[in-house]
Amino acid sequence: MKFKSFAEVKRALVVGSIWSAYHYGLGNGFKPIDMGKREVSIVQSNAVAFKTDRTTDSWLYFPKAKNIKLIENGFTTYTDVGFPILTYKLVD
């Protein structure tokens, strides 16, 4: 499923949905690091929280539209200068 808008992504970010998470670090040449699958635990209008193996959830505050690129089954967030930060893909 290819999302057509970030509004569709927000509708898919419901409590209990599972997403694969990838982080792009500065030290590894912006290659994606697999952070595993994460379940959505809290949804707000401006942010979403994912369960982690720690005692606290990991929050993702939605960036501006110019800092998001929709991809197959998910989205990638970018810095203001165009470097990737995080990718989330919906697990079927």
C-alpha cells in the first residue's frame, strides 16, 4: 500500500498497529539501522508514541510536511537540509 498523503499515514497510526522502525545515524553514513518492530501505544493529533523494550515509550512528533517523504507502506522524516532521520513502515 502506497500512502497518498500524510493524512492517510495518520489514519493508519492507530493504537495497536505495528510499524518497522529504521534510524539513520550520522556515524554510519546515513545507512538505515533496523530498530525492530514497534507497536503504537498512544496517538495524539501532533504526535504518536511507540512501545519500546524500555520503561518509557518513544515519541514521534510529526514534522512539517516538507520534512516528510511518503514511501511504500510508510514514510521517512528528513532534516531541514535533506538528511534522512527515521523511516517507519506499516507491517501487514
